[in-house]
Amino acid sequence: MRSFIPNFEEPPESDDSGDEVPVGGVFQMVALDIDADDPTEDDDTDHQDNNMAGVHTDGDDSHNPRDDDANDNEEGDNMSEIDSSSCSDSSDTSDSSETEATIEDIFGVKPSLEAQRNHPPDLETDSGIVDVCFHPNIELLSVATMDGEVMIYRYSRDSVEEVTRFSHHKKPCRTVCYNGDGTLLYTVSKDKSLAVIDTQNSAVKEHIKDAHESPIFSFLPIDENLCATGDDDGTVKIWDLRKKNSIFDFRCGEQAVSSLITDESKKILVAAVNDGSIAGFNIRGKQLETQSEFYGSEMTSLALVRNDTRLVVGSGEGTLFIFKWGEFGFHIDRFAGHPDYIHCIIPITDRMMLTGCEDGNIRAVHLYAHRFVGVVGQHNDFGVENMSVSSDGSILASCSMDEVVRFWNIEYLYNTEVDDRKKGKKKQNRGFNLESSKRRNKFEFFSDFPDVMESDDEGGPVAGPSHTME
């Protein structure tokens, strides 16, 4: 083993009379071969005691500091000794038995976003994703793709793993939806068919082909036996799955039925139509009750808030129209401000909802007072097609045509308060990134810089980022 010790030499002559030579001359380092078993002297016994826990030796025999004292007594030497290998390798962190320092420890930076992740990792697929739906009881997520496939994944904080997949549709699968207890999974497709999957046996239980004359766009389970579908030509059908045929159908517009919804009473079914209207149906009476005024843009999505007394309707112009439930002729309130087409809406509390927009942003919106809370997350290249919230309400899954399902932890939103007495612009927080967002706000860029930086100069501390050395 090689170690370096100083070699004393005579100080060289200086060509500059102004040069100063330190007392004792110049030290040059020379290498000497030393047996690894020979101890090396160390005058600083306190240093030895403080660092004894970090001593590392090669081989199976562990180094005991008490053995050094025994050797000292035998040789009559009172100097403290430790194994020379620990001295020569004291600066080598790779040989240390203690935990190696991380980049975060060395430079004092925060751990990476991946290390702090409190939600499942992104799910990447090989096809555009149209819809996602969480199982109501267990950690399963169903995904519908442009290839017509339906995949079921098991998710956790650390991974997302495929459980099974189905390929019973010939064209893009547009909607996946579980029933109340998760034993059945409904799927509809552009191939005009409606299918029911038995999730317990992983088998297609029913597959009604040519369920509509036009491609099916939307689906809604009503109860354990009834469900509703809407197609691209504005036709709504109500199905009794025990009879495997529709018990009611009505054409409520000229364009696609983009969304369907009902309240807990299951008496009224509402359809949003891309021609700019909504239609209310009496389920038991099997008839159309109300058709709204025609608006200037598509009616795209539906959600219920305030104990199911208010119906929120998203639109292609980025405005949320609010109707009183049961009175669908004309809206009673509105909330503008979204910069683009609203694809989907999910309520998470009685007054707060999440909206998926064509600009790729998922926003939290508070109603009464109407305020943007901020951006929950985003997709980079395409609009947010659909979203789903896990059974415990903590995780949001969102999909886009970018072939990625993204997950967001939204637990913090349930404790977010909005002062309804505060006056201000409704659009104030439209672009504000919340803690679940993977982007930082501009004003946070310099938040990690200290106001005053420590300095080795005798002048003391100096200003932070603006300080330059002369």
C-alpha cells in the first residue's frame, strides 16, 4: 500500500528577492511503500475518538480500536494508532461503511420530483386514449383506446401494471364505465356496439352489435338494469339489459350527444348535444320533457353540484352554464373564463369541480363564489379528453390523445378555502399552478435564492444573486 508523507528539503533559491519561503522549507510529497498492517501515528487523539465509527478495513476481520491500545502497551508507545488503510482512504467516500452522500445533501437542493411523487407513475400506451375510469372499490383503472381495446390496470404509488385487456370492439372504444359495485364494466364504440364485461370472470357478458344506427358517443348507467346511450346523430336510447333491447329512443338534435347525466332519484335524464342545447327526459314516462334554448357553441359536458340542485354544463366557448335542476329551458347563472373548449367536468366537493380543457390544462374551479382556484395538472400536446377520480377521492387520472394517462394527487384540494366575500377578477388564478402541477409559477423562480449569501470575505455577507467578484 502506498501513502504520502512530506519530505523535508532545503528551500530553493528564489529568483525574486520579494518571494518569501515558509519556515522549514518547501514540502514535497513522496510515495513510500507501507505495509497495510503497520499502524500510522496520529497525534490528534480527539480526532481519532470522533471518527472511530467511520474506520473501514479490508477483509473479514473487523477493526477494534481497543486492539490498538493493547499494541501500544506491548511496544511501549503512548501514541494513538489506527489502521493505515483508514488514514490513506479517509477521503474516499466509496470505501466508507456509512451512507453515501446524495446530490441533494452535497448541494443542498430538494429531492427530484420523482422521489417526492405521491401518486402512481404516468401510464404510457401505444395508442391514443379516449376515456379512463376508476373501479369504485379497489385499485383498478380501466382505459379505452383508439385501437378499440379496453385495458384494466392495477395501480399503486410505485407502479401501474396491466391485469387484462379486451379486443371485442372493431373501432375506437369511446367510453368505459363501471356499475355501482364494480362487478360490471360497460363499453361503447364507434362500431355502434354496446358491451358489458363481467369483471369478476374477465369475460364479455353481453355484446349488443348495431345498438345504434350511428356510432355511439356517450354512455350512462342508470341503475342495475337500465342504462342510456347517445350517438353521433343526436339520438338517445334507454336500455333494459335484461331484455337486451332499448325501451325508449328519441332524437333530440342533429349532432353528437356528448354527455348524459341523472340525479339520485333516477327520474330525469339530461343529454348535452353538440348543436348547442340540452334535453331533459322523463325516464319513467319515456318522453322528452324539456329542450333548452340553442346556445352559440357546443354543449360538451355535465356535472351536478349543490346537493344535485344545480346542473353545470360545459361548452365549446369555454363558458360554464348553470341550470336549476328540472328547469332546463335557460341557464340561471354562468361562469366564463376558460380559454378554450371544455371537454369534461368532475365535481369533487359540493362547490368545487375540475375541468379538462382543450389547452391541455386541468383546472380547479370554485362555484359560489365563481373563482378559478388554479391549475391541477396539464397535458403537453393535446386537450384533456376525460378524467376520473379514485374511490377514496385522493387520485385524479386524466387522459389525452398523447397516449399517456397522467395521475395527480388532489388531496390538498379538499382543504382549499375560497373567500366568497373577496372581490376581484374571476380569471385571476386561471394560470396559477397548484402543488400537484408539474410546472412552477414564474414568481417562484427565485424563491430558492437566499436574500443574503454568506461570504468568506472580511467584508461580511453580500447581496444574493446580484453579487459579483472584483
